[in-house]
Amino acid sequence: MSTLLRHIAGRLLSGLIVLWMVSVLAFLIIHAAPGDPARMLLNANGLDAPPVEAVEAKRRELGLDQPLINQYSNWIGGILQGNVGNSYHSGKPVWLMYRERLPATLLMAGLALLLSLSIAIPLGLLSAIKRHSLLDHAAQLLAVIGAAIPGFWIGLVLILVFAAKLRWLPALGSATFKGMLLPAIILALPNIALTSRLVRATTLDVLNQQYIVTARAKGRSEYGLLFAHALPNVAASLITPMSLEIAFLLTGTVIIEHVFAYPGIGRMAVEAALIGDMPVLGLAVLIAGGIYVVANWCADLGMAALDPRLRQLHQR
């Protein structure tokens, strides 16, 4: 087996181990959370003070009276067999609930990614070319602000301005362009800040190389050097951040969807946490862990494919 194949197999094995650890931690954290899921579900169904007998009957119905090891074995065994169970609250199959909500989350995350790249890359390149200019200082200030201010706070401000005052966009999210625009902007802001700074730093590093200085002295235009030499290096440097950015966009929708009442997976996970719907919440945590494992794996393979030094190392 070649070094590259061994590397891929090792990364796959480590990813599976991480997923197993995530499943164990998620299960333990959910069960350690305050509140009895059986009582919470009865409360959600209109029983403010359910009798002890009703609570115990609901626990037996849900299998919560079994030891934790048995509950975990049943849960993870069902997932491995393709049976993720039914919602405690609605009784619907969990996979069906995710299938209904997944398109909305993917659409919003895709729009946020498009906004992030279309703004961050040009902004970072211009900041590098116009270093120490007013544009550069303004871009750096906006990047710091975008990374520092919580997204939910910006979301509330944008709702107040563009929905309540100007009435340009709806206050509640929906799977339409206007309905997902505000949530996508909020979701994209931290990535715009981080990506623009990374693009700026990479571009400055390339433009300060000796061969670039020599080419500039021979009369090559700044934009010619930028497109010929800086952009390929910027693209390579964005592989790992891009993979993690996609993972963040998919998993970072929880708070944003809740703020905007957007009908996606993140909002469903929050609602499941509030009513103790463990099959729905547990799968959400497991999916989030899986997204980051796959993102890291893709970033590693992408770097190995594009970086000649890593390719040579794997071929030895």
C-alpha cells in the first residue's frame, strides 16, 4: 500500500474514532442536562403538573427507564442500521423531519458561502494592494468588528432596521431569497472577516517575495503580478479554511435560525433541546461532529493534492 493510501486509511480511521467519541459525549451531555425528558414532553403536551404515574409510564414508553449503557447501545445501534428512531414529541421518523428541514439550511448556508467568498476575496486582495491606505484600514477595522460582535446581536439590529423600520425584508426567515438574505448575511460576517484577513496576509507574503520584487522592477504591472502569482497561492491557502468555513456555515445556523425563526435544522435542534426530544437533538449533534470530521478530511486531502511537497512526501 502506498503512503498516500495509508494516509487516507489512517485519516478515515481517526475520523470514525472521533465520530464515536462525539456520539458518546453527545449522549452523556444530553442525558446530564437538567430536566426529565418524559416530564418535559408531558408539559409540552399540555400537562402542567403530570402525575408521577404518567411520568413513569412515559419513561417506560421511551425506554428511559433502562440503564444508560443500554440506552446508548440501542440509540447508536439503530443509527448504524439506518434507523434513527422517532421523535419523542411528534412521533414522526427523525430522518423524515431532517429531510424536510435540510433543503432550507443548505440554501441559507450556500448563500452565506457565496456572500462570504464574493466579498472577502476581493476585499483581501484590494487591502494587500492598497496596503496602509484608507481602504486597508477600513477593511481591517470591519474585519475586527465582524469577528468580534456576536451574530445574534447583529441579527437583532438588522431585523430592527431592515424589517421593522424600512420594511425591505421580512423579519421572519423563510426558504425564499428575501427570507434567507438577512440570516445568510449574519452567518457570513465572521467568515468574511477571517477570510479577508487571510487573503490579505497571503497576498502580501507573495508580493514581497524576491522574484516578485524582481518582476516588478522589470516593469510588470501590479495587477499582472497579482493574477499570475498571488491568486494561485491564495487559492491554495484557502483550502483548509474553506473546508472549515463550510462546516461552520452548516453547523453555525443554530442560533441564527432560532433568532430569525428560519425553518431549518438548526431551529429544529433548538426546539428539540427545549422539549427534551433526544432522538432529534442527538442526531443533530452527531451530524455536526460528522460535518467537521469530513471537512478536516477534505482539507487534508485537498492540501495533499495541490501542494507538490505533500504529494512527493506521500509518494515516497
